[in-house]
Amino acid sequence: MYVFTPQNFPADPGVYLMKNQQGRVIYVGKAVNLRARLASYFRGVPEHPKTRVMVAQVAGVDVLVTATEKEALLLEASLIKKHRPRYNIDLKDDKNYILFKLDKSHTFPKLSFTRRVVKDGSVYFGPFTSAGAARKTWKELSRMFPLRQCRDVSFENRARPCLYHHLGQCLGPCAGLIGPEEYARVARRVEAFLSGRSKDILKRVEREMLEASDALAFERAAGLRDLLAAMRQTVEGQAAVLPNYADLDVIETFAASGGIGLSILFVRQGRLLDRVNFFWPETSEQELEEALPSFLTQHYRPESFIPPRVLLPGRLIAVMGETATATASEILTERRGETVRISGPKSADEKRLLEIAAANAARAVAEAREAAGAESVPALLGRKLHVGRELSRIEVVDASHLGGTNMQVGQVVFEDGRFAKDAYRLYAMSELEGTGDDYAALAAWVARRVRAGEPWPDLVLIDGGKGQLAAVERAMTRLLEKSGGNMETGGTNPEKPEEIGSFLPPDAPDREEAQKTLEHPWELASIAKSGRSKNAAEDVIFRTGRKNPLPLRPGSKELLFLQKLRDEAHRFVIGRQRKARKKTALQSDVLAVPGIGPKTARILWESFGTIERMHAATLEELLKVKGVNRTQAVAVFKAFHTD
């Protein structure tokens, strides 16, 4: 057990990282006084069972001193995201939610989806936790307000209206069928409608309808009549929860035996738009309340939509304290670019919102209890693969090439119940160009992966059979056998197991790095077709140390889960290869044109995207591309339009 010595730690604000015997970070915390905070863990026996278990695993503590509590809060959130410690109260679903974006800087703006807020003059509406619900709303808005739906590149290079125009879902600005002023009027209606000013816009549309009727413009009047009916139907489906047009998020918790539930209600323009729930098992209410400032900085990231106000119950604000509340508010204000207030309820309506949030948090606890009755797939998989523990991080690798060229190894990550797309990696094996050797590529991946460092996987799933599995296993073994970084290049013949995976690049990690990584070796498995049929359910799973595949029943949820992981890795690496191949083909065709260099080829690629569009482009369209002069545009046009 770790022996805590107070004199070894400063009495300054900062962040502390607790590590286990394998050197893995298991907890990250912040403190105004590092020495006093760490002493509270090791003085006596911790009250909460989870804290006692965590402290018993601590083998070392690192600290990072900061100048202020605010810096400590920001650093803590960053380190939690990086290490994903087991004992931290962390967001399991930390994706950005879908927003509607109206780009007001464009002459003909469009309403699009995005997950990131960029301070570029656009206005944003949302968020929506369900992509399906957001798309349904977007379709309804497109029916009411037919703004353009094409990308800017397509819009600038289009001369005829698209299918959406013929369906009545686009006004056809690309073909000059509507002027900027009339189009801007429709865009203002969209903004007003999404901003909650539905009553004003309903009156305005009704007035325009009557004016059109009086002017005998019956076709326009009929269109406004249909728009008015659609808008009224949509407005009736929205429940107003606040009398004003307020934007705020409402946060409340619910404590129960076994964990804590937390719910966030998204109130936009006085209407309840959506909600999201979280649940943290084996967490006390005191732990969550102390971690609330960290929760706020993790949830409201710089690229997120941050409302001007966050509503919390009075008890949570009291537990956070005046200083911590002010610090969190300051951070959110900097990220939003405008003032963000964190405060308690000020009216009966706001108290009612907190009650709704508490009911949703209680529901999160109930759903977690129901789910706890069934064994999770990662836990079931750990048992079926004889690992002996739940697999919280699974890395899936797939070696791929195109006829021996463009050799790559794709790596996707499934962590804490989701695909962690920010951890996806594509390793280009240029040293193996032209070989088409999957075994050598996988062996080289091992060295690259070790050099990349933590976090380490609980399981590595390889797309392939026993040969690919042996290549990875052999490469891991050789990392410990070699004494330096200059690994020899050996054969990779799958018929000779002693040589499988002996290829390692010159920049392979040294013995110290390899030893640190492989003190707790990765669990390995591979997935391959059985050879008996083409049915996907006939996939088989191989493990190291076993001659025959594991007896997993076809159609079982653990096998379906592994197939899902394999398919995601295959989709990722093949998709990247296709994109690179298209770009290479386009650039090679363009570079063959006299007077066109790599810079101009890249500009044309970014403008048109595909070789087909460039071949179909007119001279006028080529002349409109910024960065391409007339001589270059004429040369490209002649090269692609010669008989």
C-alpha cells in the first residue's frame, strides 16, 4: 500500500494523478491545497466503499502545480479526457450534440447540421440529443421554408436547379429563380421561427397572405396559406415552459443506493427542447456535488453550444461554494464569448423545471438498475474470451492494401460502451509499399502502437485468422527479446511461426518502453471467416494459445458484438483508402496538364471534390475558382474537353 508523506507535496493549488502498480492513472483530482487534499485520502479509513477500494490500489501519486484554482479546473478536465481514469466521475457520452446552423454571412444561407460551434457570424439552434429527431425537424422546416440544401461548392458551380427545387424544397437561388432580398426574407422567417418568435412571424405571414390575396396573386397567397398551416401545426406541438424567451440548461440530480443520476434539460426560447441523462454507479452524492465544477467544464466544451444561463438547485450551488461557482462561470463565459450565469431558481416556473429534471434523473437511476440485471456485453465478452475481467477498452486493427500498394493498418477504439472516434488512427506503412504483406504490417503496427503510449487496450481484436494473430503475438514477444531500438528485419512467412512478426521498423521502441508496456501484456484475439460458408454468422474467433477457435454460438450477442467491431474497422480503413485513391487520381490527372502544379491541383480538388465534376465543369466555372488564373483554367478545360 502507498505510504503518504505530506512533506513531499506542496500546499498549492493544482492537480493530482493517482496511479496503480502498472503505472496506469486511476484517478485525477484537483485541489486548492494539494497537501491537505491528498492527506484526506490516506488519513484513516475512507468512508465511501469505492474510495477505500481506489486508495488500496494506489501505488504512486503525481502532482501538477497551477497558479490558480481556475487553471487546476481546466487541467483536471483535460487530463480526465486524456486518461479516462476508472474512478473518476466522467462523461461516458462526451460527444457534441447536433445543432442547426444558419450561415448568415452567405448571400443565400442554408440551414445545416453541425456538432461544433464556430464564431463565424452564424447563428445556432439546439442542441438535439437524437440525430433522428433533429433530421425530422429539419425536414419539416425544409417543407415550410425551402432554403437551399446543397454545399457551397455545389452551389457555386451549379447552373440548373436540383431535385429539391422540383420537390418544392428549394427556391432555386443557384439558377437565379429568386433574388437575394426575397431569399433573405425567407431566411429571416427561419431564424425568427427557431428563435421562438413564432407569434410574430405567424401574424406577419398571415398579413402577407391577405395582401397577396387582395393583389389577386392567388398562387402566392395559396403558398403562404400552406406555410401558415404548417407553422401552426408545428408550434402547437411545442410546450412552453417559461413565459419569456429564455435560453437555459436545467441540471438536477437524484441520489439512490448504487449510484447517482443526473439530468440536463435544454430549454430554448422558453420551450423544452430536449434532455440528456447520466448515471454514475457506486458514487455518493457528496462525491458528485464536489465534482460538479469539473462536470460543467467537461460538458460545456469550447466547441459546444453554451446557453447564457445554467440553472442549478440551491443545495448544489451551496455545496460548490461561491468561489468554485464563480470560477466555473468564468470558464463558461470565456468559451461562449458572452456572459454565462450559474444560479438557482428565481420563479415557480424554474422550480417546476428542476422538479422535471429530478424526475428524469430518477428515471436514469431506474433504467440503470434494470440494465444491471443483465450482464453487459463487454463483461460477457471478457468471460467468453477467458480474460477474467470486463473489457473497457478494445482496439480493433485491420491491415489493408490496394493490390500491394498503399499498405495501411487502421485502428478503431471501443471504450466505455461507445466507439471513441477521436482515438481512431490510420498507420501508413510506407516501408512495406509493394509487398502486400499483412503479417509484416501488423507486426510493424505493434511497434508503432507501443510508441504511441497510453492508454493501453484491454483487448486487441485483429481482422484475420491464426496467421495474423501469430504475427501480432510474435511482434510483442520480440519487443521484450530485443535489447535496443534497432530491430532486425526478418521473414514474415506464416508457415514459419518462429519468423512471424519479426519485422519491426528502425524507430521501434527501446526495451525500457517495451517493458513498461508489456508488463501487463495485451489480450489478443482475431476474427475470421470459418471457410464453411459466406454467411457472416459463420465468423470464428481465435485466441492465443489455442489451436481451435472459441466455441461461440453463431448469432450470439458476443459474436455479433465482435462482428460489429470488425465491420467498423473495415469501414474506417477502406473508406480512408478510397478517399485517398480518389484524391490521388484527381491530382495525377490535373498535374498532367501543363502549367498546373501541386498547389493549383489542391485548390481544384477542394473546389470540385471529384474528377467527374472537374471533367463536367465549364470554362466559366473554372474561372470562378479562386487561386486559378485564366491561363490555368483554359489549360484544364482544354485538357478535359479534347475529343
